[in-house]
Amino acid sequence: MSLPRHRPFPRTFLWGAATAAYQIEGAWNTDGRGRSVWDDFCATPGKVFEGHSGKTACDHYHRHREDVRLMKQLGLQTYRFSISWTRLFPSGRGKLNPKGLAFYDRLVDELLAAGIRPFCTLFHWDYPSALFRRGGWLHADSPAWFADYAAAVAESLGDRVRDWMTFNEPQIFIGLGHGNGTHAPGLKLPVREQLQAARHVQLAHGLAVSALRAGADRNAKIGWAPVGVVHYPATAKPADIRAARRATDACHRDHVFNNTLWSDPVILGRVAPEARRAYGKLLPRYSDSDLRTMAQPLDFYGVNIYQGTPVRAGRNGQPQPQPFGPGNPRTAFEWNITPAALRWGPRFIHERYGLPVFITENGLSNTDWVAADGKAHDPQRIDFTGRYLHELRRALTDGVPVRGYFHWSLMDNFEWAEGYKQRFGLIHVDYETLKRTPKDSYRWYRKVIGTRGAAL
């Protein structure tokens, strides 16, 4: 399928790529860094594919200058990274570790010198082990612990970093980390306790936004980056569009993998009606004071979208998910390839929450290697990304204020419980030698950025 050329994306649209601290930094016990729950999880036999860990990962901690040069050559306008809480506070609290802070000082300065706008995520899953032993996200003081950390980051980097996200994918670190136990810290809690942890995360978000407003530049832009749970209409019929919107907003009693449980309190200052119907008495009490703390004004809604589910309207307009046919295209992660998710997901999110949208993650895992010619060929990634960006452009045409796109990921990295089996990067990483090899998709994305999407 050949996609037609179209007019460019808006001049203000930002083109970026994303990473996360534990997935690329390595240097797990260097310069005073403390242990996180992911260090502990990786050290537990049977939890991570082939016993892999993030101890070395891509060694970005020592190679960040090389990586920033690759970003500049790629033409990135912006780069999303996260901070390791335990690099700054080895036990999660107490005295700031100056060597840990110095790394992020260097990274931010390198990015700015290269003309790349830093987008900083405060928390991408690597919770301090010392605080987990005190109760972690179930402890009533956990929001205050996170707020203190956020305030220190704002004071240290807020003079240069203007764009912030509090949390990445709370649905995952609570749902998988505290629900089915397949991610760190490996707990298998009932839904009632997962919901209690969710409330603490939402309070932590609100307190962190306040800390960033107080400590960072007064022109700072703040959002967060949850999973986008997307259902899209199987046809253009208005009834199917309504059904897809309803399914996108839905909550289900047996898990926390949804949009509205998380975002209604944080953005609208209310408990989602869908959450009240789904969870009933399992929901913790949200006081008026809680909701005021959670619902601090945000500047954008960051959303991570990889796939979606097609929906038709059934009896009485009820959403009816449509099955995928045999042989439907899938990524190496076994995720269905559904480009329409990048049109309808941002649209439904914006319609409910009224905020500008950033696509803070989108990409695919592929079976990439360095070929005999010394190059890394990944035509599937080029085709996948082109199709998804084509649909994102349709969202813009629909009137959705999409402000930017971050490809996941800049480079191959440690993919959590999957270890190094899954490769998402625009840059191939040889984990034995740590050699970086830009893939064909790297050169293709450089052209996309350089033409503001007209080359799609």
C-alpha cells in the first residue's frame, strides 16, 4: 500500500523520540545510585526473560554524549527521558546525591547545546526499594515522598527544563506491578488494594504538579503520560463512533487498565461515573480535598498509544468489540497493528478532557539485527510508523490539537520483563559491545522530520 503525499504537519508540531532511565542508563550501582524495585525484580529468578537486567542496559549513563550526537544527526526537535529517583535519592528520601544530579545536569546541557528540547518524566516505574519496604504506593505518605522528590528535581533542573510529565503509564506499574505481578514489584493484590494505590498515585501527581509550578520556570508546561486504552469505530457510521467513544471511556471491575478511572480525578476533579459503576464499593473514598489536590491545572495530555480495538454498535448502541481475522498483522510483541488507534485515541481523549495532546509513545517491537552489509534493515518499522503517522495527521485534520509525536524508542533497550528480546529502537544496540547502529528507520524518520511529515 502506497500512502499519498500530503501537506506537512504544522510548523509548531514537535518531532521527538523517547526513552526511560532504567531501560537505557545502566550504571546501576555507580556514583551512589540506590536500588529500585526493578533491580530487585530482575534479581529474582524467573521474573525476567533469560535473567536479563538493566545493570548495564545501553550504558547511556557513560555514553550520553554519543547518544545526544545521534539525536542531533537524526534531527530530533525534542527528546523525552525520565529521571531515576534513586540516582538523586538513593533511599528515596533524605540528602540529595550530587553525583546523580550531575548526570542529569550534563544530559540537559548537552541536549540544549544540540538544539533539542528536553521533556522530562519524573517517574517511569523505578520506585526506590527502601520506600517500597515501607509500603510503597500503598503507604499513606507515598504522595508526600514523591512530592519531595519532585520539588528537588524542579529546583535542580527547572531553570532549563520547561516541559514535564509526572507519571508514565500508571495503569501498568499498578496493574502489572501490583495486580498480576508480571512487573516490579511483583505483587498480586486484589483490585480494592490496587485502587487504593491508584488514589495515592493521583495524589502524588497533584502534589508533584504543585511542586513543579513552584520550583520550575514560570513558563513550564506540565502533563502526564498514561496508557491510551483505545477503541476505534469499525466503520464511519455515527453509531459506531459513539460506541467506540463509550468503550474508550469504560471501566471494568476486574482490573485498572482504563483511561477514566485515572484521568477524571486528575483533570476533571471528579471520580469518573464509569469508575463508580464498575468498581462500586471497591473504590476508596475520594474527599473534596483529595480531588482539589489531584486536579491541578495541566497544559497537555500525554498519551502512549500502540494499538486499539475496533468496535461496532450492538443492541441499544452497546459497544461490540470486533475480532481480528486470522493472520492480522502483529508486531514481534504480538500486539495487533491498528493505525486507526492514532486517529481516534487522541480525538476521544481530547473530547473528554479538553487538553492539547502529545503522543508520548508509539512504535513497534521488531526482529532487527545488523545484516551482513553492516546495516540494520527494518522496513516493517518504516511501514508501521508511516501508517500510524498518516492516521495522526487525520486526527489533526479532524481538529484535534496534537502538539507532537515521540517515537518509542530512540534506541533498543531493556524491555522490562521481556529483557532484551524486544527491539523498539530507531538505533540498533549490540548489547555485547554496546555499539550503536542507526537503522533504516532512523534515516527515514530524519527525512520525515526534515519535511515536517510531507515525505510520508
